[in-house]
Amino acid sequence: MPWPCGLHGFFNAACIPWRAAVLSQNSLVRQLAYEFKDKGLLTLALTHRSYSGSNNERLEFLGDGVLNFLVAHQLFLRFPKLPEGDLSRLRAQLVKEQTLSEIATELSVGEFLRLGEGELKSGGWRRPSVLADAMEAIIGAVFLDGGYPAAEALVKRLFLPRMEGIDPKAIGKDAKSLLQEFLQGRKIDLPEYNVLATEGEAHCQTFRVSCHITKFQITTEGKGSSRRAAEQQAAQLAYEQLLEKGKK
């Protein structure tokens, strides 16, 4: 049964009638695979500045620094021959807002955020910038609560899978450009992108876009807060399928 909209704090998210029921923080703890000694730190990390009282901005600041260092360390170890400039671009790609918001979405972080009424009504719980900031704050909270080993374990668990799929030659290129170069190099017609649907209110829309490559009969679908973001996701999925076909 949905929580009444008069309740404040963690359960405010239930005031959006079409949203799923707000989950216990224990669910997020299990996904993070880290048990907080000070549970208040996790609550603070999930508290947006629009909410009354203390917020997660200081933890976000700390988490940003911790994340940049830990990702830099892992890249340094993984790519011993890459020059500094390429390592910096790889790090930027891994810690950018889009990547952080994707990870936060995978963990359903939006379901646990404490937001002010205005931010709730505008769909802040799924806004990429809000999710990315919360993800950094969570990393900062883990660092404060468990120290370097705990933060390192969390960052490795969340980011190493993404590092494994990195092609250093593709540094700085977006998915649509990579897909286009792949097809042009083989004299294959470029993909077709089509908007399948636009969902949500004007201030908080989600675009669904398809990417179709006739030659290989590949069709993928991407979602994003803009048409461009959705096209990029669809192109990334198509590019990955092409690479997988090439391995067989």
C-alpha cells in the first residue's frame, strides 16, 4: 500500500502515484555489498540539497576526489603503456555524469533519495545530475565509514567491468562516431535512427530511439533524457553487437 503523501523524509517519494513503492535502505546496502557502521552516513549521502536540513554536497565533494583517485590508480595499473593524456581522457569518460547516473540507475539509487517537494514533482529522483551527485556522495560516505579499503572495493566492483570494455584506441570518441567509422571502413550503409516514443512530462521526458543496421539485421533500442542520449545508447549497443559478431 502506498505511503500517504503527508509523510516526510525517506517516504516522500511515494507521493508520486505511478512510482514503485519506496524500498528499504537495506536493499541498497545489499547492492552496494557494504554494511555501514554509521547508517546515518548513507542517509546523508541520499539527501539532496532541496530537502530540509543537512544535505549530501560535502560527501559529494569528498566522493568526487576519492573516485578520481581510485579510478586513476586502476587505469594506471591496467594500461601501463598509455601516456598521461590518454589516461586522463579515460578517467574522464569513466567518472563523467552519464556513467555515474547509469551506475546509480542500475542500483536504483533514485528510489532512496530524500528530495524536497519541488524536486520530487519535477522528477529529480531520475535526473542524471542528481543521480550522479548521489553516487559520488555514497562513495564519500563509504570512504568515511570504512576507510580506503572499503571505498576501493566498492569502486572496483562498480567500475572494473566498465574498464574491461574500454578500447584505448576509441578514447574521446562517442558511440555514434565509433559505429559510423566501423561501418564506413567496411563500406556498409550507415545506421538508421528512429524515435520510437517520447514518454513523460515536458520537464522530465524520456526518449526511446532505435538504431537499425540493415546489412547485419541488427536493431537496438536506447533510452535517454534527450534524443541524442538515446541515440548514443542505441549506437553503443549496436556497436557492441557488431564487435561480438566479429569474434565469432
